[in-house]
Amino acid sequence: MKKVLLLCCSLMTLNGFSQEHFSGINISKRAGLLNASINPAELTNMSRKFDVNVFNTSVNVSNNKIKFNDIMKGENLEEKIFTGSDPTSMRLDVLIQGPSVAMKYKKWAFALASAGNIKANATDVDVNFGNAVTNSFLGTAQINSQYNQRMNAASWGEINLSAARNIFENDTHKFSGGATLKLLFPGSYMNMGIDKLQGEVTNDPVTGDVYLYNAYANVNFSYSGSLAESYEDNSNYTKLFAGGLSGIGADFGFNYQLKDNMAPTREDVNPVETANETRRVDEYKLNVGFSFRNMGTMTFKDDNNSSSNYQLNIPTTNPLNLGDFEGTDSVKDIEQLLIDEGYLTKESSNGDFKVKLPAVINLYADYRIHNKWYVSAYTQQKLSDDSQNDFTTIQNIITVTPRFAGKNYELYMPLSDNEVSGFTTGFGFRLGGFFLGSGSIVTAALNNSKQADIYMGFRFGI
């Protein structure tokens, strides 16, 4: 258990990395596959017949305790992450968008896309419990957690089939809808949930050992694939399509545009689309979208699958030495140690088990202020509770992004409020089909961020 908490702490030392993927560029005026990952209806707004994605990646790490300057110093991170009285949360989120293509035909647009997802999280960890497991603990402390403390990781791949259509369009307004069918390929999974832990921890002044006793909780251990064997081996997180096709998901959304009936500038005219001399094909005064994403489940059914629920009972007469977790490399090892000591009573057990996708609702608006100046507002709100053991986690986010954008370039600065890491400010740019950015680089540079992230990619239109 100590190692899995320390692993989450060590993830934050990857200071090239942070929680909204592609913050600032995801609702760019250059509509295409990247926008369709937020709302499939955006496919109808492509200015070219084809949009080809070569490779995009976004890596996010965030927490609610440690700031960027603490990470840079690298001193006593294990102690700082469990300071204060609020539960500690840490999250790693990686999205890889592989080769993908979209095509526009009359009022229709279609897309075939590939993606990989990696998530690792520690959610609502009691600070007294975290300190007792990871640090040199002195004295005695009471644990009275009202949360489900989760250490969770998952990886999976996706093949996505999308379709969108213009529902109504005239010289002023355009309204479209779209949907994406997700074919899900579970990779690997692990979950350790300790729900409403009550107990006491104390330090033996003679040996220095820390003990947990008079403790009660509902506990879940679930694992599948390579993460069942070890959570320390980084390669175990990259086997994205290992489980084969075993799940279905869906996105669907709607898009509205208020067209901007202005004469095109020489820079912005698309030579393929010059038949309409009153408006640029990709220009608007207002672009508004609404979507539901990640609706679905996937079934993990590897040979080493297990999902069990237990009652945890650690009596005062037989306390648990938290140092015993030093030799564990997986949640399976932790589960077996507690079983061998007689602390667990099994309530239910399954082989194959289902895990829900991190379902969210998205709402956004992009407004053209004047000439090439825009401002957008975006929100992502999760539809499920992170405390559920069969759910992969995601954050609530609100982002406002001022942007300066021409046909072949964009400069933007996203300002976000994230559920876990709080306020962040970033910066990014697009030059042709290449883009590079971060949702937190400005606050990170000021040493005032609990998040760090980077994303980049390349795509082109035909």
C-alpha cells in the first residue's frame, strides 16, 4: 500500500505533464477531428473535404496539495502531499489520438478515429492514513473517513465511428447533430477502494513501527491484465488493446452557428470555397455546442480477473503493522496479505467485471469579438461519483479562453478552474496543422500551480 501511494506521489514529479485535454485548442475555429472528440456534431463545420489526424497526445497530472515549486525542489513530497485536514487527491490522465480520418460529403460528415487512454488516481485519501502509510509517523491519530479512498488505474483503447449531419442551414443560421460509436478494447485495470475507514494509528516508540487497529471499512479489490501483477512497471500501463473488443460506448451532441456575413480577407479565402463571396466557409459570429460523452461500459475478462468486496476488521488485540506493505507490488499482494492476517471477510466475488467510462456533459460557446479576436467558454461536468469502485475518474472543469486566430495560425491563453488542482492559466499556439500548448504553463512558471500539463499534435486538411 505504501508503494501505490508513493507511486501516485512520484507521478507528480513528471513535471512535463497535468486535466482538461487539449485545453484552448479543443474548440478551435479550425474544425475537424480534434473538435469532434468534444462534440461529434462539429464534423459538419470542417472547411475541407478531408481532415487527417497524424498523432495527438495530451498528458495531465494534478493534485490538490503540492504546488509546482514543491515539485521542482523535490523535497519531502510524501509529507507535503498529506498536509492539512482535507482528503488528498492525485490524478494522472493520458490521451493518445492515433491515425484518424474524417470526410465531409454534402450535408453529411463521417470519421474513423483511434485513441488510447491511461488513467491512474488516488482519490480522497485520509491524510492521517496517508501519513501513517508513507511517512515517519509519531504519536497517535484517529481516522474517521467519510469517503471511499480509492487507488485506481485503467488503460484501454478505442476505435471510434462518427457521423454528423446538417439539420438546418440558411444564410444566417446553421444547426447540426452528430454521434460517435466507440468500440472499446480494455487493456488493464486495478482498484483498491477503502470505504468509510474508521480506526486508529499509533507509533511504537521502541521499534518505530506504525500500527493500525480498532479499524473497520468496506473494501474492494479489483484487477485485470498486466496491472494485476504490478503497478510499478510502467509498461503495464501501455497495453491499451490487450483485452480485445469488449465494450461499447457513445458520444452524441448538437452544434449551432450564427454565421458572420463579412467579406473575406485575402488571407482567409479558401480557394476551394470561393463560390460564396459573402462569408468564409469556416467563419462564424457565434459557435455553440452541447454534448454527452463517454456513455458506456467495458468488460474486463482476462485470465487473472478478480473483483471482490470485503468487510475489513482489524481488532485492537491484533493490530496491523503498516510496514508489512513494504514488500507488496500490486493490489493482489495487498489483498492476500490482509487475507492471510485474517482481517478480511469476503462478501461477494466475481471473475469478469464491468467498468463504466468517465461520462461527462460538455457545454461550450466561442464568440468572435472583432476581426481575429475570439473568446470561448467551456465546461466539463462529470455525470458519476468518483467514489464508485466501478468507475474511471474525471474532473469537473470550467475554462475561459481568449484567442487571436487567423486561417493558418492561432494564439490562445486558457484560464481554468479545475476540481482537483484549482485555478490554472496556460498558453498554446497552432501553426498550420501543428499545435503545441499547456493548460497550466503560466501558473506553473509562477510556481503557483498544483497542475502541470503538455499536449501537442499534427493534422492536415485536404
